[in-house]
Amino acid sequence: MNRRMETSPYLGSLKEASLIILENQKIKIKPLRGKIRWSFGRETPKNHPDITVQSAIISRDHGEFLNIGEKWYFKDHHSHNGTYHNGTKIREKETGEEAVVELRDGDVLRVDSSDLSFVDPQGILMIFSTSISGENDWKTFDLSGQDKVTIGREKKESQIILPSNHVSSKHAQIRYLNGSYYISDCKSRNGTWVNGKKLETSMILKERDTIAICEYCLFFLDGKLIYNTGKKAGGKALEVEIRSKSVPNQNGFGMIRLLEDIHLEIEQNTLVALLGGSGAGKSTLMDCMNGMEYSGVDGNVWMNGENLYENFERLKYQIGSVPQEPVLHKDYIVEKELRDAALLRLPGDTKKEEINKKVDDVLKWLNLCHVRKSKIKNISGGEKKRVNIGIELVADRSVLYLDEPDAGLDPKSVKELTVLLRDLAHQQGKTIIVIIHNIIEVDRYDQVIFMAKGGKVAFSGSPQAAKKYFKVENLKDAYEKVSNIGL
């Protein structure tokens, strides 16, 4: 879904980015830093834009990149051939004004023919990036002379290595037959996507096709695959822009609005508390944020720069949801519960030693080593809560949603759980969003989101900023005020 808006630059903090430009079978990386506007077009003796390409199908004044505060945009200047944003052509507004699209990490801009099924030899592809990764992270694999190339996690099984626990050992395969390259999925657990569509059968790769495998994108260009194996760092884990969320009125006609005007940003590797009184919309918001509930939503959620609703089937493996009540096998010992969870959630070709190591790591992270051989029914309530969290951790989820994990715990156990969750966020690279009612440890959170009656956000920021905003010394007072009064 393209998002269009009018913009006017202002002097604010500039956010660095870069463009990876694919033209004439070559990669060029253009850093975007230190300026608000970056002109883009074809270079001629009299025309020298900031970002230049040689292709004749690019207009001399094709468009511009704009850095407005913390956000980036691309504006097409009524170019002759237009610009595609993530596969959809940027359309001018009915008023004739130039259209603007907001850019997020990994977005693909493309100038090509009017029908992407028939590529133009002079077409170009640009990848927008705000991630911290170097030029050395970009790799090129030449498919020429190869009858079969396998993409996967294991060096012994594959020629192109994508180092993620969610990539299968043999994930996808490219074969050269009768002058064309065919791609097929190797019955992987998390699937292979080409140009945003899940691969069900073998298909021919076309010039500048985009292959998505878990968190990786590979670009097919002139018989080569161009891809980045660098670990994304920095940036937003979640961006939530929900104008409203409505459900049908069970007692009559019309709709009931549960959420309204939600605008949130959550950084990677942070611990976030979601607070509010009964009926404020906490659970509804969480279900919208994790992609489980998007019917009746006017708006979008972006996870690591990608539209979660549009790409949920491809991105869902990154999301872990932990219910309030542990769903465990009471007669299992702890390590069996976690091992079975790993077997169920990780790719089927994950080796036994890999699973054992993951279980060992999770037991250490959760301080459960002392009960690893104990039956679930014999451990404490707090330990059951941690095992419940461990089920998602052995699956290596990057974003965790927890529904009141502190319910029924004594103050000492609440503190231990909060410290543990903070360590998981800061030391193990997880982004964790938690619905809580007990706020005795809320100062340990990186971010607090207060929900008010009517499904609105009353405040989002650090605990220290919340105290200043609500003019209180203890956030308990702010919690009671928002819960009772609302907005």
C-alpha cells in the first residue's frame, strides 16, 4: 500500500541512508548524508543531479529524495517513464501534484517498462537502506555456467549461504534449463517469495526479479544474484500508524471503534510496557501490532521497515506471542518442553546438536538450568511463566509480545521477570512488548505506552519522560489518572 503525503522540508536532525543502485549489471552505493534534498536523474553535459544514472529511460529531472526529520521520502517529478515503489507505480495525484511515497529500510525503487513482465534493457533498480551495513556485505553470485544452485543455511548443502536459523538447510534452488533460470522452493518451512508472491511451483526468473527468503532479499540481474548478508542494525523495530480499528456492533447496525489515532515508534532491542485500564484497548492494540488482527483496521504496521499486514505470511516467523496463562504439558520435563517447541517451530532440517544448543542457551537466559530435569507440574508459577517465554525463544523470534506475564506473581518474582526481560532485549537483541497491570517495576522499561479510554494513546516515551509529562513522581499516579479519566 503506497502512502502519499505533501511535504515541506524543515531544519531538523538528518537521518543517514544509502542507495544501492543496480544499473548495467553493476552495483553502485550512494551514501545519503548531510543534506535535505537529493536530486535524481540522468546525467548530461548540462545536467548534473546529486544521484546520477546513465540510462536513457531516466528523465534528466526524474525525482528527488527528501530527508525530513527522521523520515525519508521519494518524489517523482512527473518523469516520462515513472517510478515503481515496491512493485507499484507511483501515481500522480488527481490535482496533478507530484506524488510522494515514504521510504523504509529495504524499499525497492525501479524505473522500467510500463509492464514489469517485459523488462526494459535500460531499466534500473534502487534499494533504499537505513541499516548499518557496509559495502562488503553486498555480494554477487554469478549463475552462468551453473546447472543448479542451492540457496540455504548450510555450507555443505548450498552455494549461496543465508545465515539465519529460519532459513532451511536447503531452502530454494535455481536451475538452468533451455536458456532460462528456474527457481523453486525446496519444501522449506518458511517459504520463498518472488516479487511479493509465495512460490508454489517452479517459475522462470525475469530480469530484476526480487527473491525474498526470510529476512533476506536477493535481486536477479543479468544472470547474477545480488544480495546482502549483513545483520541489520539500528532503526525501528515497529512503526504503528493506525487511524482506527473498528468491529461490527453486536447489538445493532454500524461499527464500534476500538482504537483511534495510534502513532507509535518502537526501537529495536528495547523493552516496552503497554499500560491502561480495563477496556482501554491494550489487547486490541497488541493484536494489531503483531499482525494477528488486521480486519477493520484503517492503517498499517511496519516491522523492520516492511508492511506487516501485506507480508504477514512471510514475516510471521519473526513474531512470538506469549499468552497470559502458560500452555504447557504438565508431565513433561522442562528441557523436553523446549526441545519439542524447537522441533515444531524451526526448519525441519535443523540438526539435533543445533536444537540442543538453542535449548541450553534459552535455559541459561531464563535462569532455568536448575529445573531443566523437573516436570512442569512441579516448578513454581514464575518458572512456568519463563518456560512459556522460552517456547518462543527457542524458535528465535525477534519480536516478542507478552500478555500480562506478571499476573499472579509476588513482587520479588515480578522484579526477577522484569530484569530478565530487559536482559533479553538488551543482551540477546530482542524487541519485547509487554501488557502489564503491576507497575512496581515500570522504571526498568525502556518505553512506556499509556492507553486511555476510547482506544487512544495518552503517552509514549521513557518512564522518566512520562513522569515529567504527567507531573508525577510515581507512575502509579499517572496510571490511575489515565485509567480513570481517559482522553
